[in-house]
Amino acid sequence: MAQTKEDSQFFPPISDVVDKTQAGDDEDIDARPLEEIESLCMQCGEQGVTRMMLTSIPFFREVIVMSFRCEHCGHANNEIQSAGKIRPEGSIYTVKVLNRGDLDRQLIRSEACSINIPEFQLVLPPSRGQLTTIEGLLRDIVTDLSTQQPLRRIQDENAYTKIQEIIDALKKIIADEEEDGEEEGKDKPEKKELSKEDPLTPAITLVLDDPSGNSFLEFVGSMSDPKWNMRTFERSLEQNRQLGLAPPAEASEEKEEGEAEQKLEGPNEEVFEFPGICSRCARPLITRMKKVSIPYFKDTIIMSTNCDNCGYRDNEIKSGAAISEQGKRITLKVEDRDDLSRDVLKSDTSGLSIPEIDLVLHPGTLGGRFTTLEGILDQVYEELTEKVFNTGDSGVVDADDRVEFQEFLRKLKQVKNAEIPFTLILDDPLANSYVQNLYAPDPDPNMEIVTYERTWQQNEDLGLNDMKVESYSEGDTKDGSAEVQR
């Protein structure tokens, strides 16, 4: 890949970085190849140092090498990230590791790269980015596999034996077998001087599979290296999803279903904005509306109004579906604090009552709200505490009534903290209210839902008796006006 003159200023070749570092020019701070930043150590909580280096690797691309070290606890961490563009194709690198010199090949592993060693049926899933050699990678594998071996030996001896065989074989490859099990009192054998031409036993194959194409495995001499192979491939849809280049499968399926079933204009994710006037300061403001689909319920419309001038805020929720033919009464038995986290949708036509403390809220009180059970009880408590007895002439309120109301607030506080069991009843003639079922799609043993036929008076209060939604022309009179049918 050709490197432009501008890129070479920010991403100098790694050989130039090494030469500049060895020169040790400390007088010119701007000429230093490394950027040092103080960072928090996640092990001890003290301040460590992160060093960053922008460089380019020959026959590969520009990369960012990062190294962290904490002088307080000794924790160190190294990582590499690609600084180039996402490649249109994935890549697979294969190297036959036959002699000791092959262990010195440089290896760049991106966050999306998986590594496979077929001889041991060993697959390393995608992990953090890494700049190392094949020998360094094998040493990391030995360290990781050895960590839980004492525990595996007790819990699963079969797994311990198989993993130990891999560890022993890798230690033999990297000439690290002398660390294992030498008995005290025995003379250590003289260490044989190793040559790069010495064959490895067993020989292994290293395969780097990277859908992002940002990994690299060094070849020797030229790309015609007989031990080295690289091929590219077109990414699948699933691989694009894993890289964040395509939406998740669930989102795609929901989007397809939503487009097929959607009746309203605009997708569910779209937020509509409408200009308006603040009811308090008369300044212009924006009202936002969004359609939300509640699982196991129906579509709803959430409206939010915020005034940047005076701070006025108002939130409300409306049904986004057709008018239900029947009303609904939801009865929930609350026994512990876990029930307070249930989602509750209280429409503006729903009444709310708690018989244990004689609390009754008529339809229209608090408006439409979509919150948790704890949230709606907190709101009721705040409204009663702040507004009742604090408006108008306080002398009108009898002392006995004040004492009785204080006792009611005490019980309400116990209810909103779930200190006593209670029953919540939502009675909505339009069936637009909802309480989350923790056992969905199975029935909730603590919740009862009853549908009922609305009375004539309820239909009258809702304005349904005067509605004519079918056969509009049948009621037209000769002069063109329409008759109102009851």
C-alpha cells in the first residue's frame, strides 16, 4: 500500500521510529516518537502512564501502538489499533511454523481476529488488539491455559489432562519445558544453545481469520514465502453484523415486520417535533412525539414538552391504537419491593385506587403517565404533600382533618416503600392502561385482568354515544347536513 507524504509525517515507518528512539534526543520534546498520557490504573487505582506511538508497518498499514504501565503495582497492558480505513474484504493468514526462526515472525491481531491452531484443535476467540511475535503469542496461550489448571485438576480431571497435553506441547515448542516439575536436589541439564534452523517438534500451523482485514502475519523475504499464505474473502452478513457494519438480526426482523404492519406514517424510531407556546411564559417551545410499542400491549404515543426559557416540563402519553370495545380493570397484589419496579402505563381515562389506605384517584388525575409503580406512587405522594393544605386559606381546614390527612400520608409513605402489602387497581374504560407482567407470556399469579362492557354513562362521559364511524351518508338530510344519532 502506497503511503502519502502527509501520512508519513504522522505515521513514520517503524524503522525510523526505532532510529529516533535510539538516538535519544531528549532536548527536543516535539521530536519524541511517543506520546505519554497519565491514565488511571484499574488494578490499584493510582495514576499510571499510557504511551502511544503512531507508526506504519511495511506492506501493511498505519497503526496506533499503546502501552500502559503502573509504577505503583507493576500492572502492564499493551494494545494495538488500526488507524486506517475498514477494508472491504476480510483476510485469512496461514503460516507453517516448522523451525525456530519462524517463532520470530511478527503478528498483528485486531479486536475481530480469531486464531486457530488445527494440530491442537485450539481456537482463540476475538480479543483485544495485540502486536507480538508467534513465540509471544504461544507464551500468552501457555500462561492463560495454566491459570486455572489446579482447579481443573480437582473439578474435571479429564479436561485437565487434555489441556495439560496442549500446555506441554507448546512449552516444548518455545523451549520452556525446564520450568516444569524439576525436582530439588537433581542437577539441571545444561541448556542446549538453540539455532533458528532447528526444527520444531511438533510443527504447527497458525491461522489468523479476521473479517475486518486489519490483522497481519509477517512473511520472510517476499510474499512468495512458501510457508506463508494470505487470501481475502467477502464478509458474510453475520460477520458484518459482528463488526457493526449491519444492523443486528433482531432489529432487521423487527424492522421488516414493522414495515409490513405499520399503519401510521413514519417509522417507530422517528421523533416528530411540533412548535408551540409555553403555557407559563408564553415563549416558543418544541413538543416532541414518538410512537412506542409496549410488549404484550399496544402502540402508544409519548409526548414531551420542555421550555428552555422558564424550565417548564410536561410529559404525557396517549393511546396510538383504535378505541377498545370493552373496558379493562387491572388488579395487582403488591407484596415486596420487587413489584415496585414494574412498568405502569396509566392513561388519562384511567382511575387508580388502593383500598387498604382508601386512596382513590378519579380519571384524569395526573394525566397520562408511563413510569414504574414506584414512580407513580412517588408522584401521588408529592402532589398530595405539596399542594393539599398549601393552597388557599389554611384556616378553612379543620384541625381534625389535618391530623387525619397526616395519618393518611403516613400510610401512603408505607405503601410507596412496600413496607406493607397492598392492592393496586387500575380501572380504565378504554383499556389503554397497562401493568407489566413479570411472567410474560405466562399469566402473572399476582395480577388479575378483567374486561367488562362499558355502561351507557361511561360511553357518554367519553363522548362515544355521539360518534358515528360507519355509513356517514345514511344520516345526511336533504339540505346536506348530518343528523346526530344517539
